[in-house]
Amino acid sequence: MKIFVIGGATVPSDHQDYDGEVRILNASMERIGSDVVGMGHDLVACSPFSGSADLPAVRGAISALPQSGRAAASIEIHCPAAADVLSVVAGLTGPPPYSDFRLLTHPVSAGENGKPNWEYTWLLSQLAALQASHAVVAIGGKQAGPANLLLSLAVTQSKPILPLAFLGGAAAQCLQTLRWPLDDLFKDRLASLYRHECVDFAMKLVEELAATKTAGRKQGDPPRFFISYPRDRPAEADYIETTLRRRSLDVFRDERDFGAGRDLPHEVVNYIERSNVFVVVWSKEYACSPWCYDELELALKRHKEGKTQLWIMCVDETRIVPPGARRLLNFPSRTREQIERHLLSLLEKSEAE
């Protein structure tokens, strides 16, 4: 998943509480940024400046890179295409070509007399970052600032949002907006979001939120799983199938290789149409398989119609290519431990529906 961080200090830099807020902000977001990358997700950020949630999150993510074993870029930065901003960003990323970063620049909005309108300029980058993300972590942020707008948009887009309320501000206001659905999910853990200690397990809560968004189905409808995977990479599908069958669940996977130029067999189409959970074992082999694409295309159509859930397990760092799947929640599953963790969380949320 791509995790976008929103927020920052809630008071101006000349306020007496600013330095204390920034110390808490930096410590919190460095931990979360480290956990984002360490747990196999991508960090999405915008501002490279002090007082933002973005800067310490990026620093935390950078600190986790040597231990993460990640081969692909895992930090995505959206920022204005302005020389002074890019020079500060370069202090974090280093010169191109980037190995650990994806840098996406956005136009500078012109104001009066041709001077940049920085409020709108930064908002454009932030909106692009929000659009690119799968989930949001919010902390602080001025209530009258862009964080409030961005979080309101994230709510209307039904993105999983974890609002950390211990600095107050826009994040605390967002928590009040989401109080009842979050209370249903977290129950007695909801109170922890008002305490700094929650950063130690914040990313686990984000994954839990994502599982809840992904796993829902019609009440009383028993799960029927279809596992879609490339035939020349069966190991992860084997493990997923075993995990599901040990729980006496209905699972179908097809182990034939149909050969180029042939349509999906009717039997496979029938099983996909009977299933209500379509498990994608995404990898570079999957991306190169026309039969996997055909299965996924059919599943995406059924997902759009509300007939099936899509559980996308990314077993390597290949970027998701099909346009209909790019913005769907996905789960880094590069080890058996990660596969099992996400699968069991999805099952738990599915059974709770």
C-alpha cells in the first residue's frame, strides 16, 4: 500500500508551544515512516520543510531502507516544480537517478503579478499525493489549513484514515468525525489514538483498517475463494491455498497452462463468477501472463459491480499495471510471515461482517 502522511505542527513557528510540538511530531513520524517501509509499504509525502509531518516521516523511512531489503523505490514525493523546493528535496533524495525515491513534480500556480500562489501550489501537490495513496496517517495540522481539507476529501473518498489525535488540530477533528466507525473497529483501543505511545503500533492499525475496507462482503454469504496466480510461480499460491483450506474454506485455483492465443476455459470463468473473494498473487510473472490479466479483468468487472472482493497480495515489488487495480488496496506479501499476517487479518475482518 501507499501510505500518505498528512499534518504537522498546529501552531505558528513563533508560538511558545511550537518547539515542543515539533519534537513530539518528529519522534512520532520518524517511527511511523520507518515502520511504513519496514513493513513493506510505500511512503507518500510532500513537504521537505520543518514543522511538517512529511519531513520526519521521510527521514524515518530512509533510516529503515538498509534493513528493508527493498529493491524498488519505496518513498514517493510529490512537490512543486520550483527550484528552491527542489533543492531542499535534493538534500533528502540525492541527485537522480533515484533508487529509493519516486519524485513527482507538479506545476506552480500563478498568483497576482505572475508571482507563485504557494497556497494553491502546495495544495495541488498534496491533492496529487492523496489521489495516489491507498491509506492516510494524520497527525496535528492546523484546523484552518490544508490538512483539514485533505482529510475531508479522504473521508469522502472512503480511504482508510488513521488520525493520531495527541497533538490536536485537524487530525483530532478528523478522529471526531470518524469516531463511531473507528470505535466499532478498535473498541477500547480507540483511546490510544490520543496518546503518543500509539505510534508504536500505528501501522498495524492502518493494516487493520485496510483489511476491514477490503474484506467486507454480503452478510451471511459464505466466502468462496478463487486464487489467481502465474503458473510458473506457484509457491505463494500453494501457501495461500493451504492456509485457507486448513480453515475448511472453499478454494479454487487452476493449475493448467492454457497456451498463448486461447480464451479462458469455461470452467475457470464459472469458478470466478461463483467466487466472492478473488485473491491476486501479484508478481512480475503475473504482470507478464495474459491469462492472469484475463482473470483479473473479469474479477475487476465483478468487483465494480459489487459481486466480489479483491485481495491483492504483492509477492514482489513489481508495480501494479492494470489501471482498474492501481488504486485498490494491496498488501505487501514478500515472505510467508507477511502473507499469513495479511491473510488472517482479512479473514478475521471478513468473518466479522
